[in-house]
Amino acid sequence: MMPPKLQLLAVVAFAVAMLFLENQIQKLEESRSKLERAIARHEVREIEQRHTMDGPRQDAALDEEEDMVIIYNRVPKTASTSFTNIAYDLCAKNKYHVLHINTTKNNPVMSLQDQLYLKVLGRMRHCRGKPEETLRDKWYRRGEKAENDRAGTAARLVKGNKFGVKKKPIYINVIRDPIERLVSYYYFLRFGDDYRPGLRRRKQGDKKTFDECVAEGGSDCAPEKLWLQIPFFCGHSSECWNVGSRWAMDQAKYNLVNEYFLVGVTEELEDFIMLLEAALPRFFRGATELYRTVGKKSHLRKTTEKKLPTKQTIAKLQQSDIWKMENEFYEFALEQFQFIRAHAVKLAAYFLLERILGEAWLPPSQTSLVTCGPV
């Protein structure tokens, strides 16, 4: 056994060594951050220089209706891949651009570096990642990192001039039943999907079912994992990620109604696409037919080895206040979507009758009371 003095010296030496290592690690982290910032500034300068050398664009005087940005800040495991693939397939035909913007380290909040990139991305023209210098319309999608399908940015309501356009961007999104989304994500992390079957997932090898995870109180199926869709719509306030925050849910509801053009639900994705095609044909012309004929077969991303949870598991999750809030938000979004869809169907029926009966026919809201009798 070592003498006490040697033991003390060994402990002190170990502590000094650990402090030295921590200091070196911190210095390396600082150096890496400086390098990333330098690279970002260099890339920004290169893009700006290329843009200046290209001279004034021929399409600079495009009509304001053509100068438009759509932002889809996709929520993971809500059929987002199916929907964005529809947009990818239509971009060349409908003459717009698709940009897939990843956030650094999949952070759900945009870093200052990401915002720096955002300022110049409006000058880049892409369709499936290939430059298209003759078009101007852009589709911006901020979302998960391609490798692991994790959550992307929360709904940051930025001004249109960050994208090189004057008008405010159009926000759209899709959400899903909170428990169904969590179950899908749980098995996705373990078994992947049929979209990229060869890719190794973070939890690959873990054979534990979702039911077993809930019964054992595991972290991957904890009620806190349900807290995702509210922050996506709440914004970039730190309070948005405070699990169970009533303020965050109220803010998410406000943004859904006042800032989003349309929010659909996974369970009614086809109707969501139909409404977008009717309202924004400039981008979505042909989307419904494409989804019906091709999308349901080739685009739909199916999680492998997914087992539906038992009623007991669902009941246990539904006891948590977090589920109650996330489900309240989901029900709120569903009600809003169904309300918009109902009015869209009614309006379409009016237009159809007008086409059949002629211009003399007017919908009830535009008719006047006509009476017959003595003057």
C-alpha cells in the first residue's frame, strides 16, 4: 500500500492533469468555433462575390406575386419526407426552387451562424440541390439533418427580407397525433425505415418494445419526449422548450392561427396537399395527382419493426400533463384544419354552381332579399 503522502501527491497530480486536459479541451473547442465562424464568413463572402460578378439578374423585375418564399419547418415523423418529396418532384415542372437548410448539430433553435447563412441563401437558386439561374421562386425547408431524422428548427417567424424578398414568407406545416408520432420515432431510432434501410441508427440493437420501455420508465418513451410539436410552433423563446409551459402552448396556438398559412395533419395528408394545390397552384399544381398515383407508394416512409402500443401503455402516457397539453394543441390544429377544409369545399361548390348556372347565380352571402307586392 502506498504511503499517505504519495497517495496525496497522486491525487493532486491526477487533479492537475484533469484540469490541464479540461483546459486543453476548452481551447480546442474555442479554436473549432473560431474556425467555423471564419469558414462561414469566407463562404458568405464567396457567395456575395459570385452574386456581384453575375451582375443584375434578368428577372429582377418579376411580379411581386412571383417573388415568394414558402417555409416548411418540418416536424420529424409526421410524413414530412413524403410531403417534401412531392415538392421536389414538382419543382422543375412548376419552375420553383427547393432548398434543404440544415441547422448546426440539429439544434432546434437557429444559431447566429445559421442566421448568417440565412441572409445569403435567398441569392441561391436550387432544384434538388442543382443551381438554376433562370428562376426566382423559392421553397425554403428548414428541418432535420439527413443522417438521423432529428428535429430541425422551431418555427422562427423571420422577416422576408432575410430571404431576399420583400413579402413575408408563407409558413406551412404538418403535425401528428403526439403518441403515434413518439411511437414511430422510438422504433425509427432502433430499426430505421424503408427509405434508407442500410443506414445505421442511433439506438440500433436495442430490441426493447415501446410497451416495455413505458413499463420500465425508460427515458426514450418518457412523457417529456412528447414535448416537441408545441415548441416547433411556439418559436425561439427559451420558454418554448420549458416542458409543460402553458405560455408556450398559448403562443403556439397563436402562431398557428396568425402566422401559418396552413397546418395539416398526418392522418389527412392528402386533403392537406389538395388545399395547397387549390390555394397555391403556382407551386403545387399537380401535387394531388402525383400523391395519389406515385406518392403513396414510393414517397411514404414506413418505420421498420414498429409495434403498436397496448391500451395500457397509451392510458399510462395519457395520464401525464405533458400529453394533455400536446394533445390539446394537436386537437386545436386538427379543428382549425377541418374548419378551413370545410369552408374550402363550400366555396368550391359555389364556384361549380356558378359555372353551371351562369354569372347570375350568387352564393347566399351575396344575395339580396327580393319580395313581390304593391309598391
